[in-house]
Amino acid sequence: MTTKTEDKLGFAHLKKNRRNGIRFEGDQRTLCFKDEQIATGILPGKIDPYTYFYELRFLDDFPEITEWAFGSAWTQQVKIEKPKSSQGELLGKFFFASEDDRGIYIIEPGHDPAKKFTPIVQTPLPNLFNHPLNIPLRIVIAQMLIAALDDDMPYDQWIPVTSLVRREDVADLFVTDMVSTYGFQIKALGNDLRQALCDLQNIQQGN
């Protein structure tokens, strides 16, 4: 008889002044949750933060973590309002968990003829979890909006979503070419999602 491994959540960002995240101390990394240390990194030697996050080294540093969050952890239901056209753009409301928590999404045509129709999506985030670093949630929202345009996702229906990413799916989500992989761009987010993970934390190469 096999025993199911209990899920363990980690936050894949620098801890700094946050309660959750990865703390760098010399040659060692520690993973914290609610200001408590929950794991110690197993990779040997000092790794600079840029290399660590760009190469997703946290996956191997903390192999016991089964789910990763980025910026914030949000699991709830969402609803998409059918958009209206305005000056060449599509605008609509996106609801998070209730009718009171909502934001405006915008879908505009891409500007590079070589990429054919590559929509640029401005994704809202939940009011109390408005963390741009939550790249997985932004990707999920953009995917839903594009799917709804293609009639592959219903409007005006509550649909469960999560920003948590299974360990085995992190590398597939954080691609180096968002346009080629997903077929859209996210407004104000770099095309290389691994670079975006570093940029949104002000982590620069060589530091």
C-alpha cells in the first residue's frame, strides 16, 4: 500500500521583509513560512540570487516542496464579463471570488506584424492580493480571457482557479518566450518569464 505524500507549500521569492520566502545567508538558503523556517536548502555552495531564480534552482534546493507560490497564494473562483469594444481594444470586468472584488481587463492587438495576431492582455488581480510577482495567476487569467474570446471558456460563470504551481509544472510555466508558448503577451511583463521573475524582485545579473 502506498502512502500519499502531503502537499507542502513554498514561496519562491526573496524573503526580505516578507513573512514568506527564501532567505539568503552566505552559502545557505532557508525557506520561511509565516516567519518560521520550514526547510533548509540542500544545494552546495553560494548561488547568486539571479542565477538561483532565473534557473529555477529553488526546485532542486527544496525538493520536498510540492507546490510553489510567487508573490501571493490565491485559490478561489473567478468570473469573466463579456467585453465591449472601444477604440480597437476589448474591455470587460473580471471578478475575483465576489461581485465586489473586480478589475478591468483589456485586450489590445499586438503591434508586431511578424507575430500575426498576438494579443496584449492587461490582467487585473484581486484587491488584497495585488502582487505583480504572481506571474502564474496573471498567466491563468490571460489564458482564460483568450479562451473566452475563442468560445472555449464561458462568460458570466464562476470558475475555480489557483495561483499555486505544482513542482513538476514550474519549469513549463516559466518559459523564456511567452509569445511563442502562450500566443499572447501580458501588459508590462517581459516576454522571458524567468527574467520577469528576477526583474520584479529587482534582482540583477551579477549581484
